Amino acid sequence: MPLPTAELHLHIEGTLEPELAFELAARNGVTLGYADTGELREAYRFQDLQSFLDLYYALMAVLRTERDFEDLANAYLARAAAQGVRHAEIFFDPQAHLARGVPMATVVEGLWRALGRSRENHGVSTRLIMCFLRDESAESAMRTLKEAEPFLDRITGVGLDSAEVGHPPVKFREVYEAAAALGLRRVAHAGEEGPPEYITEALDVLGVERIDHGLRCLEDPRLVERLVRDRVPLTLCPLSNVRLRTVDTLADHPLPAMLEAGLVCTVNSDDPAYFGGYAGDNLDAVRAGLGLTEDRLRELARNSFLASFLDDDEELRARYLAEVEAYEFG
Ligand code: ADE
Ligand code: ZN
């Protein structure tokens, strides 16, 4: 039995496995430009974040109907459940779909068909987090937030993703203020490829409660001190960092040093179909590759539930935390 964990950094579009991509392409009459799943997998050699994003956005062409989004989410939830995920806070990128003529309702209602029944069907509780593409304009993000207003009963929070460098958090100050006024929780990618200043800005200007990635905080000891003192959770994605060359090899990943420094780290999968593993695979990889002790692994799992937005269901959170404490490593 795998260690129970919460997944807090997961792009649902990044769970599109090649097999499902071809199935949806056939269903929707979309041509993928790859002969088969093998040839598509060959394209999964990335130099950096942008080279991944190019393929990630291109493959979204196969997602057209509510059923497509439902199938995508159900496939993820089944895989996640099998790897110990008990709770998932799931990102989606509406602007990438709106730009292709797929309405907000199709995306949200399609995802909700799976998420709304996830506890019964998969034993996984869920939340939905709508991300803004930071390489699009602030006006586009604001229009997207407006379009999401009819669906806010299904959306817990907002996030910020896509190409980081050159798109600092401050660009989205007003959008995040508007999101906060609507009662939405706030997170943002920062310090993946961007500098530590983006982490500080995400906290001070956008008012985020968690930092997605945050790896580059290590370049600024005073920022590390602050993150430790304020117990700001970082949603790390070790296999993603290797594939996008943020670190050279898994053995070079600073996770052990970050835990040692007292940072509130969690381990997540980011875009598991592209980066070689789901949440449990990431935990297995850091256990084997970084020599983390059982106490450290339990700490990571505990952190994930504490950092989650389950403060609207403390009873459920307590149940998950009890499972973590009772877990016996094999
Ligand atoms: N969108 C999907 N995955 C992402 C990542 N790792 N960083 C930024 N944007 C993303
Ligand atoms: Zn991400």
C-alpha cells in the first residue's frame, strides 16, 4: 500500500497520456502529427520549460467536448488513487481552451463530471484551481476570471502558470485582488525558472498561500528564513525538475537540504504524463534517489494535507492525517 498523500501541484492537461491523446484525436477527427504513441513519446525530450510548453499546448487540440475533459480527469484520478493520492487540488488552464473555441462551461462541467463523483468512484477528494497563463496579458486573465464567475461554486482558487521568466507576479496584481474579492484562494508558480524575487512578489503582491515550485528560493537565504518562519508551503515536483533541466539529475535535487532547512515541502507530479511519473512515482524516486528516511517521507505526506485547502473540511483532513501517522512503510 502506498503512502497516503495529497497532490497539490498537478495540471490536468499534463496528465494526457499518449494513448488517450490518440483515442481523443480519433474521436474528434484531429490530426496529431505523430505516427503513433511511440513517436509521440520520442518528442518528450525537453531542454527547458518552454520546449515542454510547446508540446503541452499543441496536444490540447484533442480536448474538445465535456466527455473529453471527463475522461481525462477520470484517467488521472484512477492512476493517482492507485499511487496513494487521497486528495487532489487540480490545476486547469482555461485560456488554452478558450483560445481554441472551447467554452469555459465545457471545460469546467466536463472536469466536474469526474471530480464531483471522485470520492465515490476513486476515493479521492478534490478541489479545482483555475490557472492564468502568465505569458498572456493581465486583461486576458481578468476576462477569464469574469467568464469563470458562473462556475465559482466548483472552483476553489486561482493559480499562475506557463512561461515564467519575463512575466513577474506583479503583472497580475489586479487580477489576484479581484480573485480574492470573489473569495478565491490564491497560489502561483514562482521560482521554477524565474528568480527568487518572483517568490517574494507572489507572497507580497498577489497574497498567495502556497508557492508552486519555489526551488530558486535557495539563492536567497533571507527568503528561505522567511518561508521557514511563516511556514509557506512549497509544492515541489522532483521528476519535473529533472525533465525540464531545472536540476541536472535527481541526485542533485535540493529536497533533502530544503527539508533540513525547515522548509514546508510537498512532493507532487506537475505534468505526470510528460515527466515520467505520478505522485507516488515522485515519492518513490526521492526515497530511492535521495535517500530520504521514513520520517522525512511521512513529513512530506503530513505537509501535503496541512498545506491543502482542506481547511473547509477539517474532519476529512484529520482522517487523512491519521492515515499518514498510522502508515507502515514496506
Ligand atoms: N504548465 C504546466 N506545467 C507547468 C510548469 N511546470 N510550469 C509552468 N507552467 C506549467
Ligand atoms: Zn506546474
